[in-house]
Amino acid sequence: MSQILRELLRVSERAANIARACRQQQALFQLLIEEKKEGEKNKKFSVDFKTLADVLVQEVIKQNMENKFPGLEKNIFGEESNEFTNDLGEKITVRLCSAEEETAELLSKVLNGNQSASGALAKVVHQDVAFTDATLDSVEISIPQDTLGIWVDPIDSTYQYIKGSTDIKSNQGIFPSGLQCVTILIGVYDIQTGVPLMGVINQPFVTQDPKTLRWKGQCYWGLSYMGTNIHSPELGVSKGKREVQQERSSSEARAPHPFSAVISTSEKETIKAALARVCGDGIFRAAGAGYKSLCVVQGLVDIYIFSEDTTFKWDSCAAHAILRAMGGGMVDLKGCLERNPDTEPDLPELVYHVENPGATGVDRWANRGGLVAYRCKKQLEAFLSLLIQNLEPWETQT
């Protein structure tokens, strides 16, 4: 139902306010970091962090949805646990209380009695946000609530969020690192089929006022259900993106590389070598699975490809839903490389309702075969054909 999507947009903006508030004071921010425990860590990183901002964002989303849509909370799943241990060794379960004062009291236990910080955070957490979108308001779709599941990544690219770099320059509109790579991801899927239906990507840090140093963000959404496909009007080609695409198109006319792709800095050498042949200089590196997916959503690149198994359902569901609404999708890379197009016409799209057999901890929900995000199926087929051709000689050497 589109009412659920409207509410997700509203709570995503509340979540973005929390993320911005937690970065506003450096002294406060130092208090908000707690190292993740074994079993919660992403094995891609030797040190992975959980921040109080992460947990607050997740709890605000979950509890707001529970209040508005009773019963839905049992199908809301997130990356973070909501337990913190303070310097006294006390284990505190973080939750959104009914009153601002109660939330402030709870947060003060996490923050070792820091009343001013706790009060400021509680105020932001309880601050309501009005969010309207004329495109979404014009559509009314009925989806049975009991068929929906929700994946939440409260703050994707936590390392960039903690590092907080604000002076990174973009490469043709794509930021390799920095706060611009931070996203809040909310994806809705069908619990029976695992197909993504609705997605929200909130980018809290897009532009910074040079005088006040305050940040403004941007929110993107998409809905794909029973033949209805709509998305936020911001995903139309803006002047800046149009210029980037025109520049890319003119260079493509002179070079034999028709595709552009965004990748992780940790991508395998064999994949990077094959991509160099397929994309030429149209390869961009960026932090954050959510941000790299957003680059495809925005049309800054054609493809986001990742061969490792260190992204998860909460990383991909939101962007996958938006891309479906735009005519694209997100597929299992390994499945694509092993697929015979003559006998298997369907692409191996990612699904979101089934655990990986035999896995434990977060690996239960890993995208084990890697992924490829795309905007156009025909374009994806052409890209995969070229990629496979250029991977084959490398595979014989390994």
C-alpha cells in the first residue's frame, strides 16, 4: 500500500535528521561509537563499527512503522542489534520511549550520564517530520500488509560516516568516499516470493552550507507492484547528470567501450582486469553498497558490479525495488556467469525472503554470488556477454 511507502519516506527523513545531528558535535560523536562483536561483523572489514546513530535510526523506523501499522513490526529486519554496553559494563537496550524525557534518560545511561548530549539526541529522535511527494500522493495502491517484509540498513557506509570527510571531490558526479557515500536504506519485499516491491534511499549528506556547515540531503523512492511502476521525480535526468551523460556519450562515440561501472576498492583483480577491457576509463570507485547502487539509480553509471559475498539483503533491497520501478533490477553475478542464455532466459534476480543454508550470523543474509545492479535488461545482457568474453582467459590462468 502506498500509505506504507509514504510513512517510510517520512521516517527516513527523521532518520536522516538523527544522522546529521549525531555528526554535528565532534565531542558527542566520539561517544557514539561501539565496536561490533563477533558474529555481527562484516568479514570484509577487520574492524566494523556500530554507532548509536545506527541503532537510533533503526529503532525510530521500526517503532514508527509499528505504531502506524500494527503487526508489521514482526516482519521488519535490520542490520543492527539494539544493545549497547556503557563504560560501567551495563548492558542497555536502546528503544524509542513514548516521551522525550524518558528517551533522554535511557540515552544518558548509554552515554555515561552525559545529560546535555542525551537531551539533544532525544529531542531530535522525537522531532516529527512532514514529508510530501505529489507523484506518490497521486497513486493509491492496495498491497496486503501481511505479505510484506522490510529490510533496514540504518546507516550504510558506517566507516565513511564515522570518518566524516567533507572535502572529497567527485569524479563525474561520483564520490569515491566521504559523507556523500552515506545512505539510509529501507526496502520492502514480498515475504512469499522475495521480490522487492518498494524502496527508499535517503542520502543525508548531499550539500553543505559553507557558512553554517549544516548539511542538506535528498530522498529517492520507487514502487513496483502488479504492473504499476512509479518512482520519485528526482530520478529524472537533471541538468548536471545530463551533461555528464552527454560527455560520456561523446567519448563513447570515439572509443570501443559502451559501458560505465562503479565498483568497490576491494574488487577482485580478475574482475577489474575484465572491466578495464569492457569499460575502458568508464570505471569509478566508490564507498558504500547503498551509494554505489544509488549511482546506478541516478544514471551516473550503467552498472554496479561486486563479486564478493560481503553485501547483504539490507544493502540491496531498497535500490533493487527502485531499479525495478525504473525497468532495471539487481542480479546474482555468479548465477549470471554460469547461466546459459539459450536455455535459461530469465536472469537470476536477487530475492529477499530466504536464508543461505548452513550459514550463521549475518552470513545467513549475504548476497553470496555477488551482484550486478542495472537500469536496462537489454543493456545488462550486452554487458554480461562482453564481461564473460573478457573473463575467460583470466579464469584459465587461475
